[in-house]
Amino acid sequence: MKSDAEGLSDAELVTRAAEATENAPLETSLFTDQRVLARVTDGIYRQPASALRELISNAYDADASRVTIRTERPDFRRMSIDDDGNGMTLEALIRLLRHIGGSSKRTKYGVDFGVTSEHDPDLSPGGRKLIGKIGIGLFSVAQLTSSFHIVTKARGKNYQAVASVILKQYSDEISVADDERYEAGRVQVWTEPAEDIEAHGTSIVLTAIRPQTRETLQSAQRWASVFADPDETTRRPEPPKYHVGVIDRNRPEHLKAVEPQSYVAFPWTEHAEGKEAMRDMVDAAWNQLSLGEPNPSIAKLFDSYLQLVWTLSQAAPLPYVDIHPFEIKGGSNLRLYRVQWEPNRPAEELEFPEGRSVREAAGLGNAVRDAADFQVWVDEVSLSRPIKFLQLPNTRAALASPLLFVSSFEEQFSNFDKEMSGGPLAFQAYFFVAPKIAPVENRGVKIRVSDASGLAFDPSFMDFPVAERSRLTQIICEIFVTQGFDGALNIDRESFNYAHMHVRAVRRWLHATLRKVLAEQKRLENASRQKKRIRQKEEAFERADEIVARVWDARADATGDEPPPISIVADGGPRKSDLGGYALSRHVVGTYSGANYAQREAVAVKLVTSMAQILSAYGLLDGLTTAARDELLMALREIAQELK
């Protein structure tokens, strides 16, 4: 029989535990020390983009239709993040500030604070699948700044709530007295009258960007290396091809010229903005292929600011730069396949007529769609997911046309407790196979939960155990989770727990499905190469016939109008020839075995018969015995094959 020890002090627990036995153990709960949350508020995210990603997710969960981020580049002394979401009441703001890590999302209290749907705590008031759940997203800004302001307004309220926050830097030297409750910072809160009662939204202003964050966004170390005086052992690195300018340290109010008369170099055309600027940015990466760069990389191509823009566009719930892969229409020079989970069942090519979408042809339903009602602007750029599926550059690869494989997965884990399994798991996915994928950061697999992802593309495909390095670089895979997996994500949402049952299930599915994709890719490549060889052989035979005809045309007066027919007869068989032609023994052609023996034999036959016809045009076969003709043509055939 268990002994319940909830609410007891540590000292009382020690006393009770000393009296407990295996048959009557002491049972209590695990609690998180306040210093854990102290580390959270100090910043658990790796890059500035990670912090901004969390603020974007908060706006999405608040049903915003637009988020605008202003960076004041290239100095980055101040940033603002504005959204037109539901905003917060004073009560919701106070709870957020006083209960870091105690989010009302996905709880029964969410409705009271206006952050969840009345019907489903996993949905926003407007019906969106929630991204956040813990309540630390706002404090991700600790990565960027030591102080910030919040101005928020809920619809129907006659005030806007304002908070001014100063964050405390975490220290491991926390006294015993502070152990139970750690002060993460100080905040001042007040309200201001609002003229527009129906207005709503939230603005976050980062007022003191940390020096290290500014240096990161300015690519300070990279530019220092570019402008450093090279010595005999150090080669000066190439500057990023595209950048937003370099602060002149001697004259902070000026930019430094990277090249003569070049202070900034945007990847978008002059005066471009919105989606046009984003499309230009994506094209800039793809255009590197035509300029001779086989593996374009945004890490080399862009400075840190532009990399931040790219990273945010990959992370947020956004439309694709051209089209969602499930909305691609038939007639677009793309072959469509469905991959079933059943083992030993190969990928199945689907009918994909012109005008019909992938979604319709594969029966995918509407569980996964574009986030068409959500925009994120970073300065003048309206972000879109920077993945292209159409109008890709031509290549000489065996598979010139791209392939799209779609698949679905669902598992209930009914044999396990929900606490162990994380509950049901369901997702849809695609594998896009093309001769070239640009940039290299787009190669691999990415998992999206609630259509958002802090995960980078994993080029190893979750440690795929088969050595397929070159083929894996030709594949993009995105997994759109429609149920589950959220509990498998680590707190920074940039990695996951490999021991979680959902991760193990996804990995098992991914590797099994990827094998089928690769098998079909290989089959099509082999078939393409075979067709190419046959086509090349047919063209070579036609050229041989043209050469023979040209010789006979030139010798028509002496030889007649048509080349004589040449036949191949069995060794030792009758040496008859039809219509005045020549019969050659089978051994003249040679013997062939192994792979493609029939093709190699056909080429030898064509070579021997064409040489015989040309020799006959000059009358060089008529005076020879049949044995001598065979020996002559066999010798010529062997020389030709040796010199090929």
C-alpha cells in the first residue's frame, strides 16, 4: 500500500521515507527548481532568429494575420515586433509576467484569459492549432536584449496594457535564501486609455539589444576577417555576396564600401518589396547553379541578417514562395507517386492528369494546407517558405524531371499508456526528388508541428543507415504532423527527444519509406539510362547507314545502285547469300556474355556488316575466298573495338 506525501516539507519527507518499505513505499511528485526557469529567462535559444521565431509563434497563436518586425539594420540597436492578434487583457498580461512557464494555453484556464478556443484547449480562439504550450516564448527575447516593452490591447477594452521589463542576468551563485524563488527581473505595469475600443494587437519593443547580438546580426567577425590584412599563411575570406551593409567602426554613422561604390548588396532587385523581394532572394540561391556553384549555401551567400530572414521563413507557418507541394497541378512535368506504409509494397505511380492537384490525385484531404491567412514581414520582405518545386533549371541528369512521393501515417499506440507513448500520432509527408536542390540547407528532412518548425533540415534523414550520399542530396522531405509529436520536442523546439515513442515511430517510418523512394529513383534512372543507350545506338546505326550510302553514291558507276545485303550464318553452315550479297560466318561477329550482351552483339553485327558493304563498294571482297573474307572482317572488327 502506497503512502501519499503531497504537501509535506523536505524534512517531513525524509522522516516518512525512513519508515517506508517496498510494499508500502512513499509516493510524492517531482517539482522543478526555480533555477530551471531562471535559465529559461536568461535565454535558452541558440540564435537571434530563434527568439524572433518564438514571438512570431505567439502572434500566430493569438490569431494575428500579420506580424511586422523592424530591425533598424545594419546597426540593430533596437527592434520592434508588432502584430494584429487578439492582444491581452491586463489580467492575461499579469499572469504571463508572473507565471513564466505556466502558460494558460492548452489548459482549462485558457478561455478565461482569451488564449484558447471555448471548444478545444489545443486551438486558438480563432481555431488555429496552437504552437506554444509552456509559456516561455515571450522571454526568448532574453537572447536579444536585457530590457523590453510590451504594449497590448484586447478588442472591446477601453485601455491598453503596458509593461516595461528589465531582465536579470542569471548567476550560478544563488544564495540558499533565494533557492525557492528566483527573481528573473523587474517589471513595471500600467494602463493607458485607448481611443479605438475595437483595436487589438501587441507590440514588443526591444530597447537594449545585447552587444553580442548586434555583432552577430552585423556579421562582425566575418567582416573583420574580410577587411583584415592578409599574411603569408592566411587567405582573406570572400565577403558574402549579398549583405545589408557594414558599419564603419571609425565612423559609426557611415557604411564601409565592400567593393568600389558598393555599400549594400541586397539579393532582391531595387525597389522590390513584399513577396517579390522574397522570391528574388530564393532565386539568388538557385542562380548560383548557373554560375558554376554546384552546392549553393546561404551560409556562404548571405550575411547573418539575410540568414535570419531565411531561417524565419523556414520556421513560421507561411505559404510557399511559389506553391504548396500538395497544390501542384498535373501537366507540370512532374511524376506523382503514393507510398504506403505496408512493408514490401513499392511506390505506386498515380494518374496525374492536367489540372488535377496532388491533393486530389493522392486523396490527401484538407488536413495539411497553406497558412494563407498569416503574413510575416521583416523590414521590406514578406516571408514565404523558400522551397521551389516548379521551373527548376535543366540538367543532364538521368532523371531530368522531378518526382513527388506523398505518404500518410497514423498510429494510436493503443497498447501503451498515454503517459508513455504521448498519445496518437498522425502526419502527412512528401519526398521531392530532383537532380538539383538549392541551397544545400534545403536538403534533408524537416518535421513541422502545427505547421511550424524550429528544426533545420536534417541531411542525414534521421541517421538513415544506407550509404546513399549522392541521392540523398537530391531529396527534400517535409513531415506535416497533424496529431501528436509536440511532446517529443525539446523545450527550445529546435531538437527532439530521440527516446520518445513518436520520434522512434517517425524515424522507423522515414527509413522504410525512404528505401522505397530510393528504389523507385534507381529504377527510373536505370530505365532512363537504358532508353538513352538504345536511342544512342539507334542514332549510331543511322549514321553508319548514312556513311555506307554516301560511299555507294560516290561509287555508283562502278558498283551499282545499292549496297549488297550482308547475312550472318552459323559457323560451318551453308554460305549462301541472297540477291548477290555476302554470307559471313558467325565467328566473325565474336561471342558476348554478361550484362548487355545482346546490345554489344548487335553493335558488332552492325560494325561488321557496314565494313563489308564499304569494302564491297571498292570491289575488295569479290576476289577473296569466304575464309579470307571472314578473317579480314574479323581483324578489322577487333581493331575497331580495341580503339573504341
